[in-house]
Amino acid sequence: MTKNIKYHLNFVFEMHSFSAFEVNKMRFVAAPVLLLLLVCFANADVNEWRRKMAGYQDACVKELNLAEGQFKTFEETKPFTTLEEFSVNDRCLMKCVMEKEVGQTADDFDKFFEKRIQLLDRFGSKKSPEIRKTLKDSLEACKDQRGENACDTIVKFHLCKKANLDKAGMRFH
């Protein structure tokens, strides 16, 4: 992406008869602005993902007929590290939300996992190759997680993925 930006900047600068000093001055000003825009777009992606996940959660709360107080939010479950910390409602809510995110039921976890990898390939393209590899490795390491039912399987998968990302030093959203 930065090569693309550099190419376009060079093209613009070459189309006009700027002195070398003016070109360097413009690059000096443009580089921080472009960097700031890249950071803003990265944050926009995370914020957009959070908005989608909140929408999925709202839809799942309605589908599962959960009332306020019968479930915890994603933020409330973030510190959980074991299946037992999640209530049955929280487990099935997570399953529903992840199914909506992936677009595949988790009742057939192998198909769900395949779709999850496809989702990473599609949306992970904006990440660096190192981050994509870490994310994919984390998913692959957890693909054999199974629980007594689909809700438990999803939570075990989530906890495994989260633990692997934590070990890799990546913040889990």
C-alpha cells in the first residue's frame, strides 16, 4: 500500500514542474498526513468491526429471547479464560454472534472453521503478512477444540484463539 502511495505521489510531482526543493518539501508534509490517514483507516476498520459485532449481538439477544441481566456483553467476558466462567446463555450468545460474523452455522464446526479462515483471508488482507500469519496460526492451532455442544465448542475455540494471540503479544479486540 505504501508503494502505491509513493507511486501516486511521484506521478503527481512529475506531472508538474516543481523544483527538487519543492518536491522534497511536499513529500515532507505529505508523508505524515498519509501516515495519519492510514492510522485513521485502521481504526475505522476496528470501529466498523465493533459496530457490526454489536449489531450481531443485539440480533442474537432477540433471537435467543434473552432479557437484560441474562447475559454478559463481549467486554464483560473478555477477561474470562475458562469455559466454566461463561453461563450457558453467554456461550450460546457467543455462538450466535460468531455464526453471524462468519456466515455459517457452528453445528458443523469443520465448515464453520473453513468459513472463518476464508473470512480471515478476505479481511486480513489489510494486515501485514506477519500479523496475517499469526492470526491464521492461532486459528489453525484451535481448530480441534470441541465441547459437549456447539455453544461450548465455539467458546473453547474463542478461548484458545485468544490465548494464542495473547502469547503472540497481540491485543484481542
